[in-house]
Amino acid sequence: MAAFVVSPLKMGPLLVLWLAGCLSGTWAVDRGNFKTCDQSAFCKRQRALKPGQSPYRALLETLELTNTKLTLQLINDNNKVRLLLELYRLQGNMTRVKINELKPLKPRFEVPDVLINDPPTEPLSLLSRDENGVVLSLGADSQRLIVSAKPFRLDIMEGREVLLSLNSRGLLAFEHLRIRKDTQASQQFEIAKEDEKVEDGMWEETFKSHTDSKPNGPSSISLDFSLPGVENVYGIPEHADSLKLKATDGGDPYRLFNLDVFQYEVFNPMALYGAIPVMLSHSAQRTMGIFWLNAAETWVDISSNTGSSETPQTDVRWISESGIIDVFIMLGPTPTDVFSQYASLTGTQAFPPLSALAYHQCRWNYNDQEDVAAVDQGFDDHDIPYDFIWLDIEHTDGKRYFTWDPHKFPQPKDMLQGLLDKRRKMVTIVDPHIKVDSSYKIHNEIRSKGFYVKSKDGGDYEGWCWPGNSGYPDFTNPEMRAWWASMFAYDQYEGSMENMYTWNDMNEPSVFNGPEVTMHKDALHGNWENRDLHNLYGLYVQRATAEGLIERSGGVERPFVLARAFFAGSQRYGAVWTGDNAAEWEHLKISIPMCLSLGLVGVSFCGADVGGFFKSPSTELLVRWYQTGAYQPFFRAHAHLDTPRREPWLFGPENTALIREAVRQRYALLPYWYQLFYHAHHSGQPVMRPLWVEYPQDTATFSMDDQFLLGRDLLVHPVTEEGARGVTAYLPGKGEVWFDVHTFQKHNGAQNLYIPVTISSIPVFQRGGSIISRKARVRRSSSCMEHDPYTLFVALSPKRFAQGELYIDDGHTFNFDKQKQFIHRRFSFANNALSSRNLAPGSQFTTFSWVEKIVILGASKPSKATLKTPDGKESQLEFEFDASMSVLTLRKPGVNAGLDWTVVLQ
Amino acid sequence: MDFNLAGVHWLSDLLLCTQPLPVPTIPTERQFYEENKPFTCLDGSSTIPFDRVNDDYCDCRDGSDEPGTAACPNGSFHCTNAGFRPTFIPSSRINDGICDCCDTTDEYNSGATCQNTCREMGRKERESLQIMAEITKEGFLLKQQLIHEAKRGQEDKQGKLTELQGSKKGLEEKVEALRTVKETAEDPEKEAKERHLKAWEEQKELIRMEKDKTRMAEAFLELDDDADGYVSVAELQSHLELDPDSDGSLSETETQGLLGGADKVDTSTFETVWSGIKDKYLSEVSQGQSEPPAPVETPQEEESRDFVSDHDSDHYPEDYAGEEDVEDDEEDDHEEEEEEEEKVPPTVQTPEKREDDEVSMPPYDTETQSLIDAAQKARDDFDEAERALREVDDQMKNLEKEIGFDFGPSAEFAYLYSQCYELSTSEYIYRLCPFNRVSQKPKFGGSETNLGLWGQWAGPEDNLYSVMKYDHGQGCWQGPNRSTTVKLTCGKETVVTSTSEPSRCEYLMEFTTPAVCQEPASLDEVLHGHTEL
């Protein structure tokens, strides 16, 4: 689910009138519902400023240097307002730049709860100082930070090279808080004095029929960054756009403002459901990141001199409506470094239960318990595995979350038990809008505890959403979150069981009758306006829910929560999806750059609705979407209420077989997915990666977003063209080889490879030099495969070398973390010997799984294969050798997957 | 050998991989699994030592070497299910912790605790088969009756049709005859009426002229202020309504022009002047008491609005009014309004009520009246005959339609024709009128929604008459038109047993009727067929 407009029959008549106006019957987004920069007063004001001499000057005499930071005052020579600059050198090669008003009229919002801790600092040292500025050492690598006084500017240098400059274009602009001037006369006077104009939209702004009262007046901030030598920037999701960000000159900037956009269009910079203000820059020399920690509405302008003869340079400008400037400059220099640096700030991907990486079957809506049982049985009848079946909003009693429709779902526990008996699970939706209804317990408690967001007049804020008139709990309040979490206890959420997990939709939040379909900016979260923290709301919703799922199990079980809106740090709480897409080929294609962009900024657990949410896919599109989704992190089919049913077996036996095969490939590869997610959780490395992340010097990969890597070792080029007869995949890596995972055919790296395809083709290649574990015995759910044996696929590099890993734990608890109960093995093939050794000596876990088969690609025929175990025993393994493909298959080593062993080929 | 290996610690079992598992108990295949002899895969692809049969490693491409383990992705496992029905399950369900075979044989090593439920299931199945068999038996008897009735009904209808064909011919002749009578009577009627009308017109003209003259005389007197027997320029000049160029003033020259160039005219010359000004001329008397005439159209308009709303409810049948989607309603309403605007007849001219016409036409003279009466009678007779013919035609059409319907191989479904069957759920009353339509009506207010009109029989090739399809129902918001699939099963009674909406706007109805009951095999046979073992 679910866009803000659907079949109006589920809404009250009042809404319908309003909807009738909104729905002019077209499928495209109604752009008129959402602001352009020109319609957003602060963006318009800020964008009107052109590059030039900055009015800001550093007052060097105010400089103070302590162990942890440097502080310095800046003055705007036009209005004499002073700012306070704080500079930090952070551990792990990062620099933090904070700018706030020296003496704001009232405190300005600083984003809480996103950083996992107060980032540890390293000392800065003063290298030189004169009346023009100061030079500071950033520690290693001869990195220096130059503070220029007039005009104020910062340059980060390495050797003689400028890595990045701040305010080099003079676009630092900090609207200080001021007292509203009520009379015309005093305004005139002030203008003369401060040289400041009072413009429209500073103290009040109207968009469509909505007026935003702005009691605090103008408060926006802006800063520019120049990146010499950089031609490629990425990130700042969520946008339905290419992986490589485009220059925004002549158009609107990329917008970051969490919105429920009905029927979004692809390839434009409009804001979508989530916002992560992190941009990565990349060149063949270096990868860096800029993390703009601000949760207000934000616009990002990008311009680039690409094409001119000068040294390439990309200029970026960030504009936010309120808060302070708080920027983390992640200096890389490698992509891996940037991922680690960002992870050290905001944390890593939550490690999902293994089953959450399997296949999810969703639809708005599975109608009743019988329907759920029939779909569940359908999967068994057609021998297609699945782990989760989902219930959208219709399962509730009148859109009252935490309840069940008494007619359609009279016995939820029986239903859940039925799924549990098949070792399967369910997700029910719990949205953050609460029906205003005095007979609804959840509403009454929130109201009586004063937990609702307040309107500017102080009463409970109310808006329209699925249930009709709704309140919005203030998730920014820790007490509210604790109470919300407690509602997931088994005795609170009636009918819930341990195999039931949660979906938070509409958490932008979506307000059908609000400005831009979201909350009024002057609504109040405690002392702060929604304006200050809008983009953070969705994160808090998902966080409170995830904490609820953890608590209900006494802290034992890993939660699984899917959310639509997100912010920096959301990766810690679960999965996200790309919202209400459509059954169109373009939407299938855009799912790749959308999830790649999220992966670059920490959110690995990403997926798009398989099949497309709106409209009905052709059978070919549906099959291709399954094939693509099977190789994307979050793999869930979903469909709009008004579309025809599309369970995998409804399109004839051939298509059922194609979908079955795609899903089975997913299940066989679950050990690899699980290992990648362990890594994402452990070190912040993305699961789904653009090619340039692994081939940072290969310029051919820089704007590639029709193919991707899973980890380092699998390259996927999904077929996303209608009627395709072939695709051209780029296999990177000079001197490397890649093996087709289906045919075992070997291909050289650093080439464009044309691959003829049929409807059954999913072009996937394993990198020569890697070892990937699969489970070949695909069963009806991932839980059923827990104890099954592994098959190792060893793809040899041209130097006859390969390496891989295997991670095993119980699949669902925190014991891997709290009690080090896991197995982490390193497989290495070198000198004709394949061995397994322990990567985590401090850990402990027992698995029943064993190694049933080893397939070595690019091998030559041995005379014998000897298995050696630590007890000194040796045994001969039988093998088969396929000379035409150079594939050696070792039969049944039979060793337990948790043990040390070696196979020697002679 | 025994399937039940409970008690063997299966971790060590798997690690050692030496415990041979039993060969399948499929009677026809058992012969291929001969202990201690090399095993050849059933597809012949390779031969392996017998200790690799069921050794938890897949050697055969067809999976035949692992009939008792989950090792082969394409393998299958045979559950004997003594007491119930033997069956195959995919190998992937062996030892997956879920009890699939009722005899528990699929979970011999997973730790799952399964109960042998075969006997219980067998018993239940036998019971339900028995019940089904009884129903089928009775249903089939009923079906014979239905076939018999349908045959008789069909004959009746055929007979009726023949009968109607006969009477139709007579009626056609009668209509033609009466048409001639009518036409013969209408000619003299028309002439007489025209004559009468012409005389009346002439008389009216006379009256009009008389009136005009009177008006002229009155006007002359009115204008001739000084009563000198002449109307002068000055006297006429006060009548601004006569201003030829409508500039608001009547100049002397203009007035002279009105008077034919003269300064004043006498009564007789005024006759010519009068004909030029009489249309504009306003009597000074009526000008003085100028009470604007009440706009006759106002009540008229209201009347036409009333007409619209009547028309609204009359014209739009339940199909429209019953639109479930509020959105659609909105649109429909809008459309209706537009349509209404078109459909409202242009404001009818106010029936003429001007003074001249107050005198009504005198009644026809007796001669004309008797001609009219004669013609009217001929018309009435003709109309009646024609109506009778139409009725016969309609009846014939309905009969032909009914006779033409595909009521099944033996017309066993004919009894459903023009019947309706209802099912009440918590929210709606569903109504199936076979061979006509399916509809849904909210229980608590709201109008009916058309879920589809009779389309065709839509069962599979070998059982065409097991499914009915109704389509082209009311449209869905951004979706298809509603349609309903009706699944027919054998039952003693004719009842709608369930309805659902598996996919939006695609309804499914289950319907029992004796008409689909097949000739039952003898009960013994049925039971025997399922109790082998």
C-alpha cells in the first residue's frame, strides 16, 4: 500500500468532494499538488542569491582552539549579525562544520537521535595564522584545513590539492531569527538600518488553500560546496532519478521533504517519501561524502562544468528552511572508507531475520482468513516458496490499527498458527495516523496522555487519512515512543503472535487534506515546529515500532519493520521500499538506481513493489519484475486494491514456472544474502552496490545504473526492456574473469558483453576469485531450509585463486551479538587447496548444516581430491569434471559447515 | 526396513551419511531398487552403486536415486498413507518440520512430532463421500425430473409459438384492413376540418380589422388633444415610442415623416398614418397605469425544473443510482446534469393568450363532427389491432429467445430461467437471476449494483456447464466492469451458497443445483475406489 488517493469508496463523503478536484483522471503525478522551489518562499529567496562576494567575515580574534574543536565567530558585514563556527576533526578522517547564530533570539533546532553517539574527535593543530586566516592540520595525509577570513571560506587540502571548499561561491546565507515588525514605519526604519527587505513569505506563506503561519519568521540556511576534480555525485535519496545526480541549472533543485506523492513520475528531482541528506562525490582519485544534518525541508542544487575544457568541478549548494548548519565531511578516500565513516556517525543496517530476506507476498488486500489460507495453499500447490504474507489496511476494524476486522479476521491467532505450522510469517500494517474515535482505546490513551502532535493553536492536530479524521502521535517524544512500543506486547496487540511483524506506511506523515498531502509546518512537536523536524518523523515511527517488536520478545528477537518514510539513521530500524510505484517498465528500471542510491547512504534493505503497485502489469513485465526483484534486497510483490489478482500462478503454467524459478534462485542464494547483510550490519558496506564502488577507477562504470553488484562477487544485469532479445552487460575488471552462474561460461572482464536472452534469462555473473555458498534444496520457506547443507561455488581467478565467506547463526535472535553465537568462516582456494577456517575465534555456534557439494569453476582436472579434517582423518572425494566448461564437482564432502577442513586437489 | 528412524540422532546421521534410507514403496517402481545391485537412474542417465541410493546426495538427474531424502530438487516422495489415499509430495517436503503425509513418513528425521491421521482422514473422507453420493443420487433423480419438465416446457412453448404464429397472421390482416378503413374515414374528416378552419380564419380576420379600426379611432381621439379633427405634429410628438431612429427624441421632421409629410392629418388620412405606427403606438391610458405584465415564464421555468427532477428519478434506472463508488456518483451526477440540460425541452412557448385569441373557435358543425367521430373510431380500432399485433410479436420474441437459450445438453437448466436466487451476507444481499443478471444490494440502504449480465457458459471444455459467466456489469473506479463467475455444484436444492470478491470487481458465486448432478456410480464403487489398502 498505499497512496493517498485510492478508490474513494473507503473514505467519507467530505473527502470525496476534495478528491474529485484532485483526480483529473490522469495517471501521472499531479505536480500542482507539490511545491516547486519558486513556490517555497525560502527556496525562492535563497536561490535568488547569486554566487559572488560573501558578506561573511571570520573574526580571527575570536578564535579558540581546544582539544576537541576550534571555535570562531563570523560576522555578516551587511547586518552585523554574528554566527558561531565550530570545527571538529572527527576520528576516521572526517571534519564536522557547525554554524549557528552566536546569540539566536531563541534556540534553533539541532537534529537529535540520528547520530549514534557524540562523534569522537581528534585534536586539531594550528599550523599557521595571519590576518588573512589560519591553517590547521587535519592529522594524517598532510591534510590541512584553511580558514580564510575575508570573505569567510574553508578549504580542505591534501598536499597541494584542494579536496573541497566551503563558501567558495559566497552562498553561505544564514537567516537570523528576528522579531516581527508590526508597523509599516518600524519596518521602514529597520530596513534602512539592517539593509534587509521584508519579503512575501517570510512571516506567512500560502500554498493552494493552505496558509503556513510562520511565528518565527525567516530562518533558512544555505551553504555551498565546491568539489574540484569531481564530475560525479550520488545519493541524497529519495528521488525517482538516475543514480548519477544531474545538474540542476535551469530546473528545480533536488528536493528533500518527506511526502506521500500519488503516482510519482520517474526521472525528476521531486521529493518523495524519504530523505537522506547525504551526498557522495566520486572521481577516479577519491570518494568523499557530505552529510548535511538537517531535518527541515531541504533543496540541493548541483552544477557542474562538465564538458568544458577546464578542470572538472562540481558545485553543490544546500538550502534548508530552518535549524542550523551541521555538516560532516567524510574524506574517504575510498568508497569503503566513506561507508565506514558514515556508519560510524549514523550506525549500520539493522541485521534482519533471515526470513525477511526471503520472498514476501503482499496485496492490498488479502480479504479475510480464508483468502490468506487459500493464497498460502496456492504457494504449496504450485511449489513456490514464500516466507511472509502481508495484510494491508483492510484487515483492521475500520482502520483502527492494532485491531482486526471482526468479520474478516475473527480468529487471527488461528490464522497465524496456521502459518507458523508451515514455518511462515505475517506482516500487518500499523500506520501512524490514529482514528479520532472515543471508543478506540489507542486514541483515548494517546489523547489522555497528551501524546498527539499539536496544532499551532495548541489543540490536538487533526487531519484526514485512511480512517477519516485522525490524530498523529508525537513520535519525537521519547515517552510517546515508549508507550507506542509497549502496544506491541502480545497482551496489548490482541491476536498478535511471535511470527507477526509490522509495516509502517504513511509515516511521512501523510495527511490527505494537509499542505502537499502532509502535516502543516506550524504543527507542534513539543516546543518544535514540524518545520524543524519534518523529515525525522518517519524515522521515529519506525524506531518506536522496531523497539516494540524487540521488547515484546524480552529483547531476544530481531525485529522486522518496513517503513515508507525515512531519514539518515533509518537503516538501524529495518527496511524501506520505494513506495507506490506503477506497473510500468520505467518503474522497473528506476528501482535499480533508487535502491542503489539508498545503499550508498546506509540503507541496504531496500526494494520496490514487484509487479508495480498501481495498474496491472503485463505478464512479461511481471515475470521480469520477479526476476529483478529476486536479486534486490527487499523482495516483495504488492498490488493496489483495484488491480486484478496477480498471485504467481494466475498467468498460466509457463509463467508460473518462470516466477517459481526466479523465487527459487533467491532462496538458493539466501546464505549469500545473509552474509552480505551481516557485513552491512557489521561494517556499513552496502549490499547492493554500483559498479564504481568496487571498480573506483573504471570511469565506464560511473554512471551505470542498469546493472549492479551484490557484495563484490555477483554482478546482476536484469532484463528491464519489453520484448528484449538480448542485453549488453558490462563486465568490469581488466585481467579479471566472470562466470555466468547458470551456464558456468567464463567471460573476460573489462568488456561489454552481449547476452542473448529469452524470457527465462536472468543475467548474473560470479566474479572469478570468489566463493559463494548456496543452499540447493529450496523448500517452502527459508525456515524449512535452516539445517540444509551447502553447495560451494568456487569461481577461480585467472591466477587460480578464490576467497569467500560463510556466516551462520540462528537466523532470528540477537544472540549473534550478545552471546557471540554465530559461525563466520573464511573459504580460500589457493595452491590447489580449498580450506575453511574460522574468522571469528571468539564465537560459538553449532549448525546441523554440512557441505554437500563443491563446484569449482575454471578448474582443471585433478587426479584425486583429498578431504582433510582437523582430527587428522583423510578421505578421498569422488568428483566429476566437465572439460568443456572446466567445471569440477566434488561429491559430498559431508563435513559440518562450522568445522575446519581442507580439500587438496592433486 | 522401516521408515521410522526416530531415535537415531540425526546430526550424526547426516554427518556420517551412511545410514541408508528405505527405497520407495511405490509398487510399480520397487522392482528397480534392488538391494546390493547397481542402481540405474530411472531415466537411464547413469548407474551408481546401490549404497548411493538414498544416501542424501543427488546423483541422478531425474532425482530417482533419492526417493527417500530431500537431496534432489526435482525428486518426489511417496506417502503410503495406509487407511487413506497414497500420494506424492515434492522431496523438498521431506524432513522440513511440517507434517505432510498423514502417515508421518515424510518427517522421519526432523524432530517434528507428527500424528498418524490417515485413518481419521480416511473415515472423514468416506463419510463425506457417502454424503456426496447420496446428494448426487437424489440430485440426479431431481435432474431427470427437471429434464422431463424442461422437455414438456419446451414443447409447450413450441406449441404456443405455433399458435401465436397463426394468430399473428390473422392480426396482420386485421391491421391492414383497419388501416384502409381508417384512411378512408380520415380524408373526408380532413376536408371538413379544413373547411371549418378556413371559415373561422376569415371570421377572425374580420374581427381583427374591426378591432383595429376601433383602436385607430380611439387613438385619433386620444391624439387629437385640441379636438380640432386633426392630429398635428405637435400632438403626435409626445409619443416618443414612435421615434424612428430611437435616439430618444421625436423631432418635428421625424414626426412629419410619420404623418406622411403633412403637418396634420384628418381622420381619413390618419388611416394611412395608423398603419405605419400602430405596432409601436402605446395608448396614453395604458401608459399611465403601466403595470409591467407579470413575467409569464417564471412559473413555466419552475415547472420545467420539476420536470427535470421527476425525469431524473424516472429516467435513470437503478444501474446509475446504485453506483457504489461515491466518486463515480459524483461524476455521474455531473454527467446527468449536463445531459439534463440537453434533454430539457426548450422552454415551451407560453400558450398564446393574447387578447385577439380570447375568442375561441366555434364548435364543429354536426356534419363535420360526425365525420370526425367516424374517423376517430377507425383510428382507435386500428390502434387496438396494432397493439394486439405488437403484443403477439413480443410474446413470440420472448418465446423464441427462451427456446433459443442454451439450457444445457438436456435443457436441465431451463427451470432457472426467469428465477432469482438470493444470498444474504453481513453487508449485502446478492441476487442471481440465471441467464439474466447478478446484482448486489447493500442491506442497510443504498441502491443495487449490477455485477454482470448473462454472458455464457464458461466451464472447461469437458465440463462446459459447470461455470456461468456474467459480465459487463457496472464499471469500477479505474478498473474493469464488474463481472461474476458462478460455479455450479451438484445439490438437492437450488441455492446460492457463497459469494466472494477474490479480485476487485470480479465476483465469485457458488451455486448448487440438481441440474449438474452426474449419474452416480454405485456407492460401493465410490467407496471402494478410495479405500484400496
